[in-house]
Amino acid sequence: MISVARVQMSSGDIDLGSYKENVIKMFSVIHKSVEMMSYRYQEEFKRFNYVTPTSYLELIKMYRKVLNQKR
């Protein structure tokens, strides 16, 4: 997951400076925490929330979009 985020964040339009590695690690932490909460959601409410590789890529894409808008 770290290498996927590193590739996705390597394009020239995003400059995070010294924060880049921390932001990349953050993506993995967020995705894993959503997986854990989805499991809890399923156990408690008997409903499914699927966390897929595509949702991980969408997380990175949305971060890039919001960052560009804020800048």
C-alpha cells in the first residue's frame, strides 16, 4: 500500500516537501482503520461496507483533489 501511494503521489503537481512520507503513511493508516471499523460495523449491525483497492486509490485521488483546491 505504501508503494502504491508513493507512485500516486510522485507526480509533479503535488509538492509536500518534508511531509511526503508522513502523508503516504497516513493513507495506509486511514485505509486500515476503515477496514477495522467496517468489520465492527458488520459485527454490530449485520451490514456490509466493502473496503477495496479501488477505495484506497479513491482516497489518494480525493486527497490530491482537495489539496489542489485548497492551494
